[in-house]
Amino acid sequence: MEINTDIRLGDSKEILKDLPDNSVDLIFTSPPYADQRKNTYGGIHPDKYVEWFLPISKELLRVLKPEGTFVLNIKEKVVNGERSTYVMELIIAMRKQGWLWTEEFIWHKKNSFPGKWPNRFRDSWERLLQFNKQKKFNMYQEEVMVPMGDWAKNRLKNLSETDKKRDNSKVGSGFGKNVSNWINRKMAYPTNVLHLATECNNKNHSAAFPESLPEWFIKLFTKKGDTVLDPFMGSGTTNFVAQRMNRNSIGIEIVPEYYNMVNDKLETTKLILFEPEEDYEQIKTKRRKAIR
Amino acid sequence: MEINTDIRLGDSKEILKDLPDNSVDLIFTSPPYADQRKNTYGGIHPDKYVEWFLPISKELLRVLKPEGTFVLNIKEKVVNGERSTYVMELIIAMRKQGWLWTEEFIWHKKNSFPGKWPNRFRDSWERLLQFNKQKKFNMYQEEVMVPMGDWAKNRLKNLSETDKKRDNSKVGSGFGKNVSNWINRKMAYPTNVLHLATECNNKNHSAAFPESLPEWFIKLFTKKGDTVLDPFMGSGTTNFVAQRMNRNSIGIEIVPEYYNMVNDKLETTKLILFEPEEDYEQIKTKRRKAIR
DNA sequence: AGCTCTTATGAATCATTGA
DNA sequence: GTCAATGATTCATAAGAGC
């Protein structure tokens, strides 16, 4: 299978216009947060954030396939002792634009930034907002199943009366069936809380997320050969992960430095990818070695 | 110290008017969620939720002390395949009403029951929205510190070169000071993600939260002798915990059944509380025995 | 293997200074 | 005064090396 990784230099608002309608299966991105990263990006003021984002999300709505998904990683900062409301306003505005706000996942960051303040604890979570074009969308739940913890085994042994009642009352998916499924698979579906560390390999980009973050959503919402788009590419994490997972991808980046950095890495990676018969993990290891 | 637990039967919007200005240190509540619990509460429609809540939050703003805190436990439900936006709208509306939206804590529910839907995972988190009247409010961070892992003890013995460098470079707060803090503490500050189980003792009330939830916020935002208010008392968890922790409390409940249930329990508890020289844990155990 | 120990580091906040 | 920029402060975890 030929996998294409297409990166473009320029402003998302403009570049996106070149992409055809209904052509992308998953959009995964972490846009510049309001007033952050001033040295590299424009540094959008919280009050202007929604206004700035809406023209972009309008294009995203156009290029996304009807069964596709848009996952937006964002977190509002504290301004003047209060959490900003621009993310709330953005959700409301995007719904008016035609998006469905399907779900909000929580990224619980294991290792959050240090600090101590008299009236605030450390912020250790971010939002992962899931938007869709329609109620029916592609979701491959089995791909992100996780090994069951001990709690589940214990629970299976001693089941409360409430538990039994609940499941027996279900039609078509009785309790016994569920249990046998669990025992056979020893795997469970995850929840809408993701527990990942913030560690990332890209030291040159200030705001890179860990590879496991896009990886999880790419598994969940796409299959091999599908197309992933990141309109705020940054250090290219989304695109590298997509490539490793045999998904086509498009990345857009406005800062030439980052664009070039990703471009250079991409060349290195291509050489490795042409070696056949390797699975993800092997490629992952090799690539890392090659880059470092 | 004489602790008063004052429960009232009626509609919060009306009953709250009887409470004096600036008299409450902490408001902790979990209001009926939109369209949930139809059999017991009115079942407020998502579209009407903000409109319904604002007159109540207006009174809450009045009765709260300037240094007090309002913690609102809420989570929007899925309507027609989408998350409702009424919580977002409520936050924005409450800010216009004069509230400061200081922080959003996440309650990560450890043990949500396994379930499966074709396009959605189990919902295992809820919002705990912190509102304040002013930027300066009472917060007793030390009270909610958690035991540090074993790694910390080891670290204290042999300190890394990096640690030394970092700390030696500081002016005015040298290395030794920090270390002594650690040794004395053996405790760490939490973050804004709470990791609690959903277990709760009140089977008769459909939406009761675990005691550890109000307990955490009562510890964090009040001291002994302070006053806690729950305008949607339900099974009275907040009030029982407040009482056990030597805080005065007020509870308002519109459903006579719940009111009576709490009232009955309260009588039982009072007898126990009049026995002196007991700490929280002892009382807790006794009360539970007495009630069951 | 399992333990102990070392080391790196993360989209943060706040107070202060300067325009 | 308001607003923007700068610097100081800071904690807990995981991954990896060493025994």
C-alpha cells in the first residue's frame, strides 16, 4: 500500500481551500492556545480566539468526509485569576456552524507542569473535543481496547446484586455473554478519560503532544489507507504517527522553521518505510534511532 | 463546639431568600441534571436549564461570603447523539451574573460500570466547577495533601546533581530549605484531577455522590465551625459529611421523601454526636452502624 | 528479574517591571 | 491606568541505568 504524507507551508485558512470536499477521514490537531507561543505564532488574544478559529473550522467542515471525525485538543488558560471561556464559546459557535459536538474526552496528564500557588492547584488535564458532521460516523472501538486491570477480575468473581440485575434486564446483551466476552478477551473498552504522560520526543517544538495521543485517535477513527489531516502541524507528530500506522496524512504549518524540520525528518523516514514486512513497533524503534 | 445541621423542605429558589447575605463559607451541590431523574425532580429540559438555574445561582451569590467558594458538580448528558451545551452556557451566564469561574476540577470516576455503545465509550468523568465572588478566597491546601510515593523518600536520601544545581542557583530560597520542607511533609499537593470511586452508601437516592467528594472540598475550602450549604440536598451526603467534620451546614430539598429520610438519619446521628471526645473516624463508623 | 536509585522535564502561574 | 512583556518559582512522575 502506497502511503502519502503531504505537508504544506502556509496559513491553514488559505491552504485548506485547496483541499477537495469530503476527502479527509480524521482531523486531529492542537491549535495554538490563546496568548500562548507568542514568539512563534501570532499569539491570539482570548477575546479574538473564536473569531480567528471559525473560518478555519468552516473549511475543516467542508473537507471532512460525512463519516469522518474532528478531534480538537485544547485547554483554556487562566486569565486574571479565572479560567477563560473562549473554549466554551468556541464549542457553541462551532455547533451553530454545523458541527455536532459528540463528545469531550479528558486527557489526564500524568506529569503536569510544576508550580504551587496560594489559590490554585497544578493543571493536569486537557480537553479533547470530538466533533462530527453527522450522527453516524466511523468508529473502530476494538482497536483501542486495553488489557483489563485486576479490578475487573475481582469484580467478575463477586458480583453485586445490582450488577446482576442491570445486565439481566438488557435485551440482546445478557450478563453471561458479557462475562464470557471478558474472560475470553481479557480486554476491556476504554472510557472517555485518557491517562497519558506529556513526554514527547520533539524538543524543538514547544507544544508537541505525546505520540500516543494522536495514535489513540487514529486507531479509533480511521483504518489503514485513510487520510488524516493536521491543520496546525507543528513538529509533525500527528503526521509521523499516521505514516507509521499506514494512514495517508496532510499537514499544514505556517512557520517555515517547523515546516522544514518536518520535511527533513520525513525524508529520513521514507527510507526506512520502504523496508517491507515490518510492523508498527519495529518501524517505530528504527525511526527513532535514525532520527536521534 | 456546637455544630448545627439545618435542613429545610422546599424550593431552593424560595428557601434561599430566607438566608442572610454573606453567611455561607462553601456551597457544594450536585443539582438535578437536565432531563435526568424525571421521576423525582421536575426533569428540566436542557434548553430551559440555564433559565431555571440562574435565579438560584443569584441567591447563592448573595448568601456566599466574599471569601467563600461555590463548587458545582455537573455533567451534561447526551441528547440526540450530541453532548448538550447547557453547562457551557451556564458558565458564561453565571459569569455575567457576577461569578468568577476560577477553576474546573475533573472527577475521574474510577469504577464506572462496563457498558458498550456503537459510537461512544463509557462516560467516566464529571465536572466540578469552582466559582468565587472575588479573586481572594479561603483555600486550605495543606488539608488535602496526599501521601507521597516511595520515590520521594529515596530522593531525600540521595539528591541528584540536577536538583542541587537547580536549587543552589536560586536566590533567597536555597536548597536546604526546600529539602527540609519535603522531609517534614512526606505529603504532596494534589492536582485539579480527582480520582475517586463512585461508591456511595445511599441506595435510596438515585444520584448520590461518594462521601469523599464533598469531604475533599469541605477540607479544602472550609475550617471547623464554618458553614456549608447544599441547595439540592438529595440524600444529604454533603450535610452528613459536614457534620462529621464539625462544620455547620444547611440543606434544602424539595422532595418530602428525601427530606424526611435525611431528617430521620439526622436524629440518629445527633445522639451519637453528643458523646464527646471522639474523632471523625470513630463517629463515622458508629453512625454507619446506627443507620444500617 | 525485581529492586534501588538517578535523571530529565512538562502548552503553567503569578508578581513585577516597563511601555 | 491599562496592557504587555519578563523572570522566578515550582512538583511529581516515568523511564532507564545499575546492582
